[in-house]
Amino acid sequence: MRHPYDTATGTIALGLLLTAVLAALLPLVAG
Amino acid sequence: MDPLFDLALRWTHFIAGIIWVGHNYSSVVQRPGWRPLAAADLTDDTSPRFQALLNREHGFFRWASVVAWSAGLLMLWQRGWLAGALTLDGALAPIGLGTWIGTLMMLNVWFVLWPHQQKVLGLVPASVDERLRCSRITHLSSRTNTMLSIPLLFFMAASSHGGLAG
């Protein structure tokens, strides 16, 4: 099974996913 | 703070950031998929693939990462925002998160990618098998930074242009 980083699409998709997760969490953790 | 100095810092931050992350993006465009090196690529230093590797992996982007990171911290410090950003305090939370991501990326360059890259390039003695193993690690390390640059740029933009609660 290929690692997500082994394709440009996988790398970018992970980046977008992480962005969405962090943007959703940030208001919850911001002081 | 002198506005011209602030402008120079921001300009430096942009240029160094583009040199640094542009290196990662260039790699993705040139080699979107993982292609394992062959032993011959490493044992024959005149091979086109090894030469291409050498040409890509020079010190420019490593030092650009330090310049970009330092200029960013200095801008925050000059405004008296550094502690608030690092503790994700209120409206400083987006740039604070960007700062933490950028810090992780710089540590990744210097302490994960570079030690392995030195072996791949033959700058540090290693067996061919070890160099091939390290080439996989440098690939994953490089792509980690490409991936992290996406939220990094988002939170840098969000800090200046709003759009997020905080």
C-alpha cells in the first residue's frame, strides 16, 4: 500500500484535511 | 518600530519562505510520485539522476528556513505579540499556530531531512543500502513539510486577513 506522501494528490489532500481540522479546533483552544 | 524595518522584515520573510517552501513544491511538480533510487544512482556519481539530486539538494533552502523563521519571530517580538502568539492567545492564535507549524517544519529540515540527506549525497560515509534507506526518509520528510505548508500558509493568511474566530 502506498503512503499518502507518495503522490502529489495524497500530500495535498492530507494538507487540506489538517488545515480543516486545525481551523475547527483553533477556536476551542485559543485563550 | 521603524515601518521601513518592519517592511524589510516582512519582505525577507516572504522571499526566504518562497525559497524554502518553493523547493518543496518544485520537488512535488518534478517528481509527483515516489520513485525509489537504484544502487547504480548512488554508486555512479555521474548518473543524471544523482546529479539532479545533488543540484536540488543544496544548502539554499536549509538556510532560507532559518531566515524565514527568524524574520517571522522578530516581527512578532517587535510587536510584543510573541508570547501571546505562542500561547495561542485570542486573536493571536492563528499566527501562533502558524508559528508552531513553521517551527516544526524548520526542525524537520535540520534534524530529520538534513542528517539523512547527507548520507544520500555521500557527504557522510554510509553503505549503499543505508543511503537507499535514507533516500526514503528524506522523501517522507520533504513531503511532510510540503503537507504542513498548506495549513501554515492558511494560518498566516488568516492572521492578517481574518476569517477565523479568535
